[in-house]
Amino acid sequence: MQALLTTLLFVAPGWVRDWITHEKQPNVFWSEYIVWPLIQIVIVVIVVLTLVAYLTYLERKVSALIQARLGPMRVGPWGLLQPLADGIKLLIKEDIVPIKADRAVFLVAPIISLVAAMVVLAVIPWGAAWATIANVNIGLLFILAVSSVGVLGLVLAGWSSNSKYSLLGALRSSAQMVSYEIGMGLSIIGALMFARTLSMSGIIDAQQTDSLWGLGYFLYQPLGVLVYLTSALGETNRAPFDLPEAESELVAGYHTEYSGFRWALFFMAEYSSMIVTAAVAVTVFFGGWYFPGLGLVKNPTLFVLLSIVIFGAKIAVLLYAYMWFRWTWPRYRYDQLMELGWKWMIPAGLANIVLTGVFYVLALPKAQGGLLGFMHEEKGRLIPTKLGILYFIVTGFVVTIPIVWGLLTTINRRSRDFNLHEQRQLQVNLRRERLEKMLQQGAGTQPAEGGQ
């Protein structure tokens, strides 16, 4: 049992074991597998929920900056206490449940969304060594599986509200998330071919040795990064893919009938999902907590703290991109959203897998059947040589992207032929032309009959 837990969890730092065991009655199991994980969980939950509160403040500030405004300025210096004021306001507001709503489902729906977003925080590598709660060997698969449960909260909320606007938002949400989850899952497979592990910490370790300067697999997988980030916007219902909410169309979408703190739970789930998707992108494509020169730090505690800061800084850059995109592109129509997901993102993810596999096999060592021999085996792993690193970068940027772009452009060149609205309009026009032709023929025969 202890060996199994050792493979699932990192060991606690020495000062935690000393503080719990007092060196007289050592109880390593209690310190490393009970107390220390609880400490980690409490710290992560408090920090993430605080970040969620202030992400709302930062988004309002970023939008104000883009629109040449000041944003929140009244509550506290520079408006820094605005999230606290909003939280108190939502806590004391009345919790209204519609009379004809399914009360039990209505109340539990926002909790499902928030829990699904918070559970996956346990396997995210926030930093080196003890900065990660659980090093599960299928951590990435666990994140994808649990995150997909969050859509159930939105669907149940829309259905149980007994409102047409909420139901439409729920239907949009279910179709959108299912569509973009596929693209998100396909986009990371190319990176997993190089890492050869589903462990989040293992992926970071692989990037330190496989990629140029340890910068991450985005050098090898530019198309995968593009597909992932686009799918992440659709997965988290962020603009320009915020069709499930669509305030200008559906009032507020699936949470139209919610008020007070239950309404806030949906926003907490959305911003928590933003942090999770950004953390996965940083882990899989951008080197995780690693940064060139970090290995020069010899103090273990300082090394871990710096790794946490680096990981957080990379997440912050992607979160800023989320907010920036919101005020850059207009909202897609729903048919455009589905077309982008099914006709572009999913085929692009599949094509990226095929091309990455071909280039990877060609670069295998010649002893294993490869033609180019741009990889060598070290410590049981296949690692690109210096020429192999250049090879994978060139194939990713110069070969894969143009081939996939040209292929999808050719395939989708006549995609309008499959547009149901245009097909319906075509049938209407053809029917009108036939009717006009019949009327003209009838008008042409009437004088002849009168003459007879």
C-alpha cells in the first residue's frame, strides 16, 4: 500500500515530517500521505479561489484598458477591494428558485460545475517536488475526463430552470463542449508522442531534455498549440465562442434564472476552468515550471518557490490572452462555431497526429528502422539530437502547417454546399422559378384559346 501511494504522491518536505513526527515516534505514512496532502489542498484551494475573485477584477481592468477607460476605481485603492464587495453583495442577495423549476436539480447544478473544475487542481504540477499534490501516472487523462463532467452542470441548470432561454443555452453548451473537447483531446496527442507519458510531471521532465533550451513542445507542435488554444476557448465558453451565454441573444443563457451566490458559482467554475486549461497548455506545450537557467539554483526550497513563480507567470500570460481575445473578435454565429470545430479543428488535430507520427518514425534511430536517425536512446527514452531538434522545428512550422492548411482549404472550399440554410434558400428559389415559368406558359396559351 505504501509503495502504491509513493508512486501517486510526492513526498513531503523534510520540515513537515520533522514537525509531525518530532523525530521520536516517526510516522512517515501519516505525515506524507495524510497531513501534507491536506495542507497542499487547502493552500491550492485558497489561492485558486482568490485568483478567481481577482480575475474578474483583472478582466474588467483589461477591458477598460482596451476601451480607454479606468475600470473599477471606487472600492479601495485603484478598486482593489471590488471583488470583496462583489462577493459580499452576492452572499446577501436573495436566492430565488423559479416556482416550476426542478428544485433539487436546480440547486445542485452549479455545484457540479464548480466541483468538476476544482477536482483537477490536484494533479496539476504547480512547481517542482512538493509543489504538486498528486503525481498520477495518468494525470492528463484524469484532467480531460473530469473536466468533461462540468458540462453536465450547465445542461442540468438549463433544463431544470424551466425557461426557454436557459434550455437553449444548455443545448448550445452541450453541443459546443462535445465538439471542442474532441479537438482539444486530439491536439495534445502530438506532444504525447514525444513525452511518451500521461503524467503531468513526467511531461515537464521530458520537455527539459527533448526540446531546445527546455522551452517546450510548442516548438515541435505549433499546429497542436493553435488547435488546443482555440478549443480551450470553446471549452470554457469564452468569447468569441460564448454562445451558451450570449447575453445579447439569450439574456444570460443557461444561468438566466440563477441569482445570488449560486449565480456566482457558475462564474467561479468558468474562471477555474480557465486556470485549468491554461495550466494544461503550460504543462504540455510550454515547458511547465521549467525555465532556462533555473537549474543553476542549488537551494531546494528556493528552487521550488521559483518554479511556482515561473509556472504562475506562464499561466498569467495565457489568461491575459483569454481577456484580450474577448475584446478582439466578435461573437461567432452558431453555424460558424460548429463549422470551425468539425470542419477545421478536428480535421487539423487528426492531420497533425498523422504528420507528427510520420516525421517521428522517420527520425527514429536507424537501429530501430528509422531512415534519418535524428534520435538516440538515453535512460530508456528516445531523445532528439541537435540536428533532430532542428528537424522537428522545421517540420512543425514549415511542413505541417502549410500542408494541413492547404488540405483543409481544398476540402472546405465547397463547404457552403452543406449549409442547410443555403440549401433551403436554393430550393425556395427553384420552386419560385418553376412557378413563374408555369405562370408564363399559362399566360401564353390563354390568347390562343380565346381566338379559337
